[in-house]
Amino acid sequence: MAETPPAGPQIVGMVQLRALPGSPRYQDEQLAHIIDAAQSDAQTLSDAGFTGIQVQNMGDNPSTRHAGLETVAFMTRACSELRSTFPHLSLSVLVNWDAEASLAVAEAVGADFVRVEHTWVGASMTSWGISSASCHAATRFRSKIRSSMPIYADLLEPHAVPLVDRPIEWWAGAAVHEGGADGVFVTAASLAESLDLIRRVRAVVPEVPVWLGGGATTENVGRVIGLVEGVTVATSIKHGDMSNPVDARLASAFVRAAKNAGAA
């Protein structure tokens, strides 16, 4: 885990790996080059003052619920090197879209938590079909490997449609009280909607950390920072495209805005 957990809300930048060997978009790039690019992004985030990084194999889209063995191996290699280079940063792991694979990687490298997208409880329609609840398999797997790795689960997501219509309070309660999530991520189509959902989630599960999963920008992070335990950011510090490298100027501006809001 990170050497010294930062006080106050965590400001976490996404380190989104290019396509790994075995994925549909892989173009024979050497793994060392992929990891070098991830190291460069992490260095930029560290220099800007981010408190943590979240590593995701975003380049492996299109993805399904089950990651291949090769993905687990290569994600473990990448996360291990990032953990070694940046021990002062918190490290969280998101393997598309496999909760058990995320747990395996995170436990192997000593990460701080895993993030589970697509679908902790219930069922949703996604671009790759129907995604069903992963809470049962993930918590059983965590017990099997004798892990205490925290699991933070996304609730409603703007790029997935639940098969049943339930209010956010139901999803939050189900995710934590029935699914066993240790924390939750909230992301909506707009920041205003995300803020409303965060307040409503707080009322139902005040005992767990609540994070904003997306939509934060330099201009709006001040409205969020006092309401959550953490914020993850990607697109707004990559000129609107997750495949771009992190921009040092934008990353620094984001941290300044977040810290100024926290000090106000």
C-alpha cells in the first residue's frame, strides 16, 4: 500500500494502458514500451501533486466480463513496476471488466483497493451485452485467496442501462449491504446529476467512502472536493481523449483547483 496515505480527499489520475498482448487492438508493441508510457503518465501525475493513480487496461476494449490469463499477467507486471517506482502514490486497479482479475492483480502487487465497473449488483445492458452482478463471485474469490483487499464498486454508469428501474438509493444499499462493497463510485451524465446522486448515496451508506468516478474538470472540481473521499480524473487532463498522454499543464491546474477548494 501507499507509504503514507494522504489526508483529505484523494486526487487520483487514471493511468490507462495501451492495448496489451492478446487484446483485439494490440499492434505488436513491446510490453516494455507500453509500461514506459504508463510510467511517464504516472510521473506527470506525481509531479503535478496527485495523491494516487488508478491503473486500467483501457486499450483492451472491446472487453467482456472475463479477462484472459494473459491480461492478468501483463497487468500484474505493469502495476508491479508502477508500485515500485511510485510507492508514495496510492494504487488502485481496474481490469476491464473482471472483478476477480482486479483482485488477483491488486493482491499480487500490494495495491490499496480495486474498482469494479460493470456491474456489482443487478444486471445492465452494455455495448458487449448483458452484464450480470459480480459481487458473489468476487467476494468468494477474495475469501479464497485470503485477501482483505477493499472493493469499491461503481453504482449507476452513464454507459450502461440497468435492466430494472431503481433509484440510486436502492443501488447503493444493495451494493454495500447485500453485495459487500467497501466503497462506491458515482458517475452520472453531468456533474450536477453526479452531485445530486452523491448526496443521496451518502444518506443511505454513510459508513463507506464515496468517490466521484468521472466528469471532474479544473472548472468544476471545487464543487465536488468537499463531498467525497476521492476523485478520479482522466479525460479532462488528456485533452478529451483517454488514449492521449496526461498533459502536465492540465494535470497541475486540476490539482491546484482541487487543493484550493479543499483549503477554502
